[in-house]
Amino acid sequence: MRNVDLSLVPLERLERLAARPAGVRPEDQIWEALRELCTTRMGRADLGEAVRLRWARLAATAVTRKYAHAPDDDARKHVDVVRLRAASIKALGPEPGDPDRDPELLFRYLTEKCAMTYDEVAAETPRWRELPTAEILRLRRVKNMLTAALGVEQHLPSGSPVRAAAEKWLALLPDLP
């Protein structure tokens, strides 16, 4: 599928491509292009909900395939996963128990993949300009994940511990690099 305009390929064919165990190699950049297309299509209000859900599932598969050979601590992967899950929740609504649309699971994933505790991030944020470049980049990735998740906390029950924790993390956004 090299040099093919993915926007012209029917959804069913793209789903078959993504389901193949030995599909296209991630370095061919098809997975990023597919993720982008799927994310756009899942947000289209003119498509039926069932079709939009299929686009969302295909986007999740594309992200998984894109990072299939990446180490689990690849921060780019975690930013992409949070962006996609947050976009799915915002476009299609929350669905408890669905790993791609459960707001509680999203915030649990986000805080786990920050690779820093809240207290560590809060302590480094005021002095981020003094930190080495690698530490600044780490804080920037935290900000990227939090920015993507902004607004999803509204789908968590008021007064729940997860919502309180999410709001606490999100309050750091203005001060992160």
C-alpha cells in the first residue's frame, strides 16, 4: 500500500490490512498516516456512530502497530495513546470498561506513563528552566499528555478520587514547559 492515498481506501480494506499479523512494517509510515485518517473520520458527525466506532478501533490498532517494535518506555507512544483515547472519548463519549473510551482508565494510564509522581512533577515545574534538557523534555511529554486529556475529567464522577487526582494533575498545565 505504498504511495496510496489512504483516504480513498474503503474502511473494510483498511480493517483487513490492520488485522493481518504480518502487515506493513511500521517504518513504512503507513501506521501514522492511518492513525491520522482514522482519528479524523471518527470525529465526523456526519458518519453513523457504529462507523465512527470502527474508525476509532482502527486508529487504536494503527497506534499499536506503529509502536509494535518500540520499547514500552517510549514516551512518544504514550503521548499518542493518550491523545487517541482522549479524542475517542471527546468524539464518541465515554464508555466505562472500554480501554479506548474509559476516562478513568485514561487517567490511570496517563499518570502511570508519566514515569514521575505528581509530587516529582510539581516540585520540578517551578524550576524547569534550570533543569537539563532531558528533564525538560520529560516534563514536556507530561504536558503533552495532560493537554490531550484536558476536558476528559468532566466525564469522571464528581467527588471521585480519580477525578480529584486528574484535576490536581491538570492544574499543573499552565506552569509546565
